[in-house]
Amino acid sequence: MLRTVLANLRAHLGRLAATTLAVVFGVAFVVGTVIFGDTVRQGYADAYARSAVNVDVSVLPADAAETAAGVPAAALEAVRRLPDVAAADGRMVAPLALLDRAGRPVTNFGRVGYAIAADGDARLRPYDLDGRAPGPGEALLDADSATRLGYQVGDTVVVVDRDGDRHRFSVVGLMDFGVDQRFSGQSVVGLPAAVVTTLTGVDGYEELAIEAREGIDPADLAAAVSAQLGPGVQVVTGEQRRSALIAEAARWLDGFRVFLLLFGAVALVVAAFVIYNTFAVLAAMRIRQTALLRCVGATRGQLFRATLLEAAIVGLVGGAAGILLGIGVAYGLVALLAGPLGVDLAVGAAVVGPAPVVAGLVLGLAVTVASAFVPAIRATRTSPLAALRDLPTEATGRRGRALRTVAASLIGILGIAVTILGARHPDPNAGSALIVLGGVVTFLAVLVAAPLFIGVLCAVISAVPARLFGTPARLATANARANPGRTAITAATLMIGIGLMSVFSVVMSSMSTTAARQIAAQFPVDVVATGIRYGDSDPALPAGYAEALRARPEFSGVAQVRAAFATVDGVEVRVGAVDPAALGTLVTPSMSEGTLADLRPGTAIVSTTRSRLGATPVGTTLSIAGPESTLDVRVVASAVALVPGAANLDLLVVWTDLAELAGETPDVAVLAKTAPGVSAAQSLAALDALADEFPLVSAGSVADLRSDLESAVNGILAVVAGLLAITVVISLFGIANTLALSVVERTRESATVRALGLTRGQLRATLILEALVMATVGALVGLAYGLVYGALLSHQALADMEPVVVVPWAWFAGIVVLVAVTAALAAVLPARRAARASIVAAMVDT
């Protein structure tokens, strides 16, 4: 039988090519994910090995959470006195604001960047330096910030201390920190240690880096340093410190790999459908060959094992090729993350260990053999005499349809029940998880039931083409309906990829629109100004900023927002207030219960979104203990979000009550409305003018906030679409393979219609239209599924935000058109082959 299997493979090499490619793509995604993780992890290891060169021992604060106190300066001198120490340096890090060329502070999520001591031992630097160490009046700048802000060596940069005083320095070098997550996305200015202390008040070190003398074991030196410094610090070897940094930098990687592997599993499922369809068609085409083998003595077991062996060879070949392609997928994932999401990754040469190789071969073998199992069983059930007859493919009997209907109904009822339970669940997170589970079960019911409704859908979809294209369209519809099981499986591959893509697009579009509407409802303003966060301190606006903004003619209204921490029944809460002139005009909280007019002295509005107080019913009386006094208030209303620009507010009270609770508190946010006729450029110029007087203020437009939100959503959607695109590619291979096999299977049928007058062009059009019908059915069913479950998931996941479900019709239309065009292209080669066949030769009964 082995010779027979190999002969079959050689004879049907072209027919199995698309199946092998489906295995290749499915395996490549999984293998590429594993290689991606190993490569990035090794990249982090190499990067930190370079940044920690010569560091044999590291000294850190005893409590990692108390790094602000740092390692005292006296510890550095004590370490340097040890005889086994070749060199030691202190790494001083402190928050310090850098200004951009327009005079605005450079921040990351409201936080200022850092200043580091850059005049220490060159051998122990945690960065690569392009330039020289700074002297008096000089500074280094990190390379990422220099590129982003347009600075270069020789330029002058300006930093601002906590008091708002500016200090100018000449840039004499650029620092490259590689993938150090501590400084990722932050501005970093390198200054002499004495200057850092003068500007920030920090005189301790975040870490001491120590180099051992030649021949000294790092572990022995670590023990000596620990004995010298006592219990106030923790001492580790350089290798231990590097391992900890690598683990911290790559801690997101394991979760992301699981996320990617889910998409890999989807790709393998789609590939399994293609493989199943291929072997099912091949089994039907080989009925006579199977009968002849049975007649000459082949047993059912031999035929079964021969089919599985053929599948195993295809799986191993596809798995091996998938391993090679997986390297390219790994770099593709890097490009996908670095592009839309801007993730900074450490990537060197691809790391291909034994795990991805074994995984690729096992997956290719297992998926292919499992997918061919049912066709292998069916191939053994045809008796030799029945197989020798020239019979068409048997239609599904009534009993089979009845069983399929019952199975699909039971699975569908279970899925719908779980979905309804999730939609009604009070917890958005648990409810969303139940909806996802219900969606998976319901989709399984759709796949089981697909052969029952696929013919009707094909007829409906092809109704218009039948009028436009006549006979080719009617033949295409008849071909698609002739074997509903095969058509259903072919379309199912597209249902999966398009269904998932549409679910994500509905959820992300709904999220973006809901957030934008929340911003529009709660921000009837044009500008939001907040204080920048210096270290871990709560940001506050400088005194006088609100009045300076009111004095500008470019703005017609200004609102001040203040907040203070207090306690309610031992729970720390954040209480806020808005100046009376702006509450209800510039600031209008989105009310869930009650009205804003109910807010009076002695009352409060409670937040319904992640409040520290939990669920607090309207009418409850709360005793608030503030820094200055205790105040009893009655809850008169609740709102989704209390005040824009002042995150995490639990309670909103009137202006005078906040003053009684906390005394004179600084503004945490100032909101402004642009005057009529003032352009965005003019308002921005006004803000820049104020920046000269108030450099520690971060001011931006609400339009920019909406734009940033939209960009983030589009970036995530691009990543998801890119990950799901591979399933669509595999689906298109499935369509091409099904048509190619159908051309061979229907050789005599095609010859007959050609003999009756069908032209070559009409035959080509028939096959292309058949591909279009199958692809359109799969796309439309997937989109319908995505529309329903995307809406349900959006409504539940965004329940705290008064969700607005948005259907991206233009995106959906684009998907259908793209799938239709690519399906038509996939059918071109099979159509050309069918049209070129000789009528007389095709009519011969071989």
C-alpha cells in the first residue's frame, strides 16, 4: 500500500498543493508566534547584557517600593573602599520636566521625564553614548526624544524644576537605552550628578553598579558588599539583576503570546476545514480506484491506513514548510506591533529552538490526520460492486438531514441560552465572557446547520447575477447547490475569519464612538489643562492659571475643577467640585439617576463607574471626613463620569462644601471654551503664550483627545485585522482547491454542457461565479454573526458608559468586495484549465 500511497501523491500532486499550503500557513502562524516570543526574549537578554556590561554586583534599596529614598551617597564611598572592587558608580534618577521646542512640557500619560547622573564611570554606563559626558552647562538627551522632538547635538534644551524655573543646557551627546522599560516613552536628560541634586533635591542613588577586580567571583563580592553596607539595602549579582530586568521587560510577552496563539488556533481550524474538504473530494473521485483495490484484495483497514498515511505525509511536508515560513511570520509580527501600535521591541537574529520545530511537525501531522479521519472512514464503506458503477455523488438522505437539524438545534439553543445569560449579567466582565462563550457555541451550531441552508442562500444571492449573466450564473448556482455539504465547508472557512473580524470591528467602532460621545457630552469645551505629574505626587495646576486663561480674549468660558482625598467609613475616596459658574454649562456630568439641579450644599453626586464606594443608592447619607472637617451629605444623584479632566472622582459636591472639607485646594483641571470665531490655531497660540508663564501645565484640545482615541482604536483594529487576514488567505486557498478538484471531478459534465453549446468563456464565467457565490455566502453569514455578537458584546462590555453600538457598514462592504474579488482571482486558474480541456477527450470514460 505504501507504493500506492506514493503513486497517489505523485499523481495528485497539484491537487494537494493548496491543501499543503493551508497546512503551511496554519502551522506557520503558531510556529511564528513561538519564534517571535523566543526572539524577543533573547533580544531583551542581549540588550540588557550590553547595558549592564562590566556590572558584577548591583546594590538596590531594601524595599523595591521605596526607591524614592534610594541608596545613600555614603554607601557608594563605602563600596569603593572595598579591596575587591575595581570600579563603582551610583545611578541617580529623578523626575525632571523637559520642554519641547514650543515650550510645552514633554509628558507620558501626564508624567514628566527623568534626569539621570551622566558624569560617572564610563565603563558602568547603562546606555550607549554617541558624544561625550556632560560638563557644567551641558547635558545629554536620549536618542528617542531627540528624534521625536527634533533635537540634535549642539542644540539647547530647557528643563523646568518643581518650582517652575527654567534651566538651559547645551546638548553634547545622545543616549541610547535600548529596550529599557523604565525609560520607554519618557524623556531622559543626562546631567552631572551635582546638577541633578540641585534641580531635583535628590541626592541618593537608585542603584549602585559595581565591577569586581579580575579573578574575584561576583557572588563573593556580593557577600562582601552586603556585609559592608548592612541590612538597609539588597545586594545581588549582576547576572541576577539582568535576569530580573529581562523578566520585567518581557512580562507582557507571555500574555501576548497566548493572545496570538488563539489566532493561530483559528487559522489551524480553518486549515482543518480545507484539508477535510480536499480529502472528501478526493475520496469521492477515487471511488473506482478504491473499488479496484478492493477487488484485488485490499482490506478496509489497508484503505483506511493508506488515506491517513497520505494525509500524514502532506501534514509533515506542510509542517516542515510552516516552520520555515514561521521565521518570516515572527518578523511580520514585529513589524505589525512596531507599526500600528508603536511597541518598542528588541529583535536580533531569529531564535529557532527545538520547541517550534517539534510544535510545527506535530501540529501539521495531527491537524492533517485528524481532518482526513472521516473521509478515510467513508472511503472504506463503499462496496466494490457499487463503486464500479458510474453513479453521481449521493445526496444527503432525509435521516441525515433530520439528525443534522436536531444536533444544530440543540447546540444553538445552548449557545443562545448562554448568550442571553451573559447579556443579562450585572457584571460587565463576567457577562462579556459568557457572551463570548455563547457566541462560540452558537457559531458551532451555524457550522453544523450550514448544509441545510447553504443552498437557499446560494439561490438568493445569485438571483440578480442569474438575470445579468444568464446561463453561467444559473449553472454556477446549480453547482454550488449540488453538493451543499462541500459548499458549506468551503464557505465555513470564510465564515470563521470574517465573523471574528466583524465582531472586533463592531466592538472597536462602538468603543470609539461611545468614548467620543462621552467626551462630547462631558466636554462641551475645547481645551483641557492639567498639571503635569512630578514623580508620584498628585498633579495640580499652578495658582493663577485659571485667571490667566480667563483674561485671554480667545476663550469665552473657563471652568475650575478641584479635588481632595477624604474618607467615608474608613474607605479613602476622592471628592471633587466645580466652580459654580461653570457647573451645568461647561461641565455637565452624564447622569444615570437624578438631575444635576439636585446638587446643593449638603448633597453629593456619586460615580457609577469603578467607584471606591461601590454601589451607593440615591438617598444614602454619607459622612465624609476631610483634611479640615467632617461633613454629612445625602446622595441625590449618580453619574457615569463626574468631571472631565479629573479622573477617578468618587463624589461630586458643591464648591463651598469642598472648601469646608479640605480648605483651599489647588485646581486639578481647568476647562476652557473657545470664543466664537476663534480658530484652533489661534487658541493653540494663546495656550503657547501662557506656557511661557506656566511651564508646568499640560494643555490640549478635546479634538486632539478624540483623535488620539480614534488612532488607538484604529491601531488595535489594524493589528487584529492583520492577524485574522491569514485565516482569510487560507479560506481562499480552500475555495481555489475546491474548484480545482471540482473541475477534475466534473470533467464529463463540463464536456457535456460544452457539447450542448456552452462556450469556453461561459464555462470560465460559470466557475468564477461559483467561487463568488461561495465566498459571498461565507462572508455574509460571517458578517451577520459578527453584527449580532459584536453588538451584544459592545453593549455588555461598555455597560458602564451608556454604550452606542456602531456598525461600520463601509468596512463591512469593503470586506465583502475584497473577498469577492480575491475569490474570483482564486478561481481563474481552475476556470482556465476547465475551459482548455478538449470536449471529445473529456467525454471519454476513463
